[in-house]
Amino acid sequence: GAGVSQSPSNKVTEKGKDVELRCDPISGHTALYWYRQSLGQGLEFLIYFQGNSAPDKSGLPSDRFSAERTGGSVSTLTIQRTQQEDSAVYLCASSQQISGTDTQYFGPGTRLTVL
Amino acid sequence: QQQVKQSPQSLIVQKGGISIINCAYENTAFDYFPWYQQFPGKGPALLIAIRPDVSEKKEGRFTISFNKSAKQFSLHIMDSQPGDSATYFCAASGGSNYKLTFGKGTLLTVNP
């Protein structure tokens, strides 16, 4: 079946612009996660959705970052007034969320470059 | 505070050799420890995972060893192949939302 998809695959923007990154999880997966992968920093958790609600937003680095999920499916991560330090690969993952051992399946990521 | 520490940062192994990557964690609430493999331009993919009720788990050439008292776990890749060349991440989770806390990754190169 189809895996997690993300769009766009690459995004180049100018400092100060807003960007939207999209994630389509695996059908039927109720849990959705956003992570950020920066050079030398590994993968950092940003936000977690269970259905349409976000019980854990603790990883969002500033109030310029927000995310929503509609219909229990597609999620959008929005970064307002982008800064150069926002440049990274943004990864989305989904899981069935039945137990703590459910595999998180990752998409290919969106590479964001802020000039 | 880095909750999962991974070493080494990079590793070069000859074909047929054993690759060993180590991780240590601090949070005793962690109860699930997966390893992910990532190829360039791709998202991470689950390789193998372990719960703390066992000390070792083996799947094919890949083995996780787990030491609960030391709060350490490691990945062993036996008979390493050039196709194993990738970045490996250890991770840990626990609690109600299952978010993963990752190590910083190990770039493995297997020379032919």
C-alpha cells in the first residue's frame, strides 16, 4: 500500500516568508508526528497528533511554528516569518497508535532551505 | 539535555565484518527502543526494536543487545555488506504518546 507522502519534496524560500509543508499519512493511521532533521542535530520531535487533536506540542521551537490536522488525515506544518535556522529536513511519520510498540512510518521529508 | 546519546558518530567497516553502534539513555520511563536505518534522500525506516523485558533480540544479521541496569543498548550488524552503508539512529520512547527521542545518528560505511 501507499506509504507516508510529503509535499513539496524541496522548498526554497526567502527569510521572512511563510511556508506550508504537507503530510499525507498512511490510511487508517490515527497518530501523526512531525520531526525536524538538522545537520548534526539528528531528529527532533516537533508535534504529535492523535486524530485531529495535538496533545503534545512540546517540540515546536517557537510560536512561528504551528500545525494542524483535519479529518484525522492530512496535516500541515506552517512556519511563519522563516529564519535561516529553520533550514532543515522536515519529516512526518504516522502509526496505528494501538500500543507503544507501533512502528512509526516516515515519509521522505521536505527539505526546506531559507535564504 | 540529550536524553539518548549515540556513538560513534561515524564507522567504517570492511565487508564481512561486524558493525557495532552504541546508545545510552537517561530517562527510566523509556520502554521501547527501536533502531532506524536511513539512506540518503529517504526517510528513516524501522530496522529492529526491543522492549526492556528481554536482553537481546535478533533478526537476521541484526541484533540488539539491551542492558537495563546500565541504561544502554547496542546494534550489532553481522557480516556487514556494502548495502548496509547508511545512517543508523537509535531511539527511545515511553509514556502515553510514543514520541521518539533519537540519538544523533551513526554514518556507517561498509567497504567492499
